[in-house]
Amino acid sequence: MTEMVAGLEEMYILIYCFLILWINIDYLRDHANIKKGLNEIYSEDELLFNPHDISIATMGLAFNFFRRWLIYLLAVIMTESMMVLMISIVLFIVSLYDILFNYTLEKLRKANIGLYVIIADVIYISIFVIYIFLRM
């Protein structure tokens, strides 16, 4: 099994990056519809679940780990660049802030920080993919 994976790590990382890019770009295309849908939801509908529940926060953290933070870690490890590390830390802090403080329906309606993080992620991942291609 190890022989099958050995030497193909960069290919698996590229596949993962393209998958995450696809998800992020799809979100950017549908952002206007998502915002419109959020504005159509009434506050009473929000009470169907408790946004302060630890399980909701845990799901958000797990989702963001696989959507963002794993790529930040891979980029820092692969490039060994101080600039990539600093950019990754800034993106991590901003996305963590978005998860921890924009969890209610009212805050999601007003906040655009999630959109800005997605745009930054698309640019970050695109540059990382180019780096991997040049390294191959």
C-alpha cells in the first residue's frame, strides 16, 4: 500500500486543491442567491436549532479544517516560506473569527467576511497549485 502512495503525494494534494477550488468557485457563483435566501428566512425559523450549541461550532470548525486550514498547513510545509506562513496565519485568524462570531442568522446576513475569505482562498489555492506544478 505504501508503494502506491509513495511519489504521488503531490498528485493527491493537487486533486484535493482542485476539489476545494471547485467548491469555493461554486460558492462564489452562488453567493448572490445564498444572500438572497438568507434574507428570505425569518428569525423564527432560526430557532429550529441553537446556534450556540457546541456541536454546531464543532461542525463549523471541522468543515473549515478540511476546506481551508489543511491547505494552509500543506502550503506552509511544502513551501517552507515565511511569507506563506504569515499569509496562512492571517487567513486562519480571519476564517476562525468568521466561524466564531458570525454564527447567527442576523450576523450572516450582514457579514461579508466569509465572501472575502473565500476570494482570498481561491487566490491562495490557485497560487499554491501553480507552485506545485512548477515543482513537479
